[in-house]
Amino acid sequence: MDDIIRNIIAFRDERDWKQFHNSKDLAISLSLEASELLELFQWSTADAVRDAKREELQDELADVLIYALTLAHDLDINVETAIRNKMKKNAAKYPVDKSLGTSKKYTDLEK
């Protein structure tokens, strides 16, 4: 993971783009790229998109990840630690015995 982040930051810095990469604009770009990923699925089934638009899916997902990793780097957030901590919180909110096989939000699991 560290090597990928170093490559992303080197790519950005070689082009002097850090001046454009403040936290607000990175978050906006992340959202825009996620919307482009979502747009690939519009008016199609997931299977059709997965089969017919594999390269576009890969590219858009890569853009989302690049912006997310750049934002994490600039905010000094360790991605692996952040994910591990969030998974622990998710496990507490969605215990297996209450969430197995259901798509209910954690606030609705007790009901």
C-alpha cells in the first residue's frame, strides 16, 4: 500500500498539482469520480456492466481509489489503520447474529 501511495504522490508532485489538491477539492473530486463509476451502471444490470464495461469500471474505480489515497496521505491518515478501526466499529454495529442475511441498517436491527 505504501508503495502505491508513494507512486500516486510522485505522479502528482512531478506535475506540480499539489497546489490544486487541498482537502476540499480532493473530497469533491472523489465524489465526482464515484459518480462516474455509478454512471456506468445507469440503465443497465450489474452483470451487463461487469461484462461489457470492465475496463471503464477498472479505470473509474482506480480514479476513486487514487483520490481517496491522496486525501488520506494529505490528511496523514494511515489507510490500513483506518480500515481496521472502521471494520471493528462495523462489527460492533452489525453483529453476525443480528445482521446475517439482512440488508437492514444497524439502527433497524433491534426492531
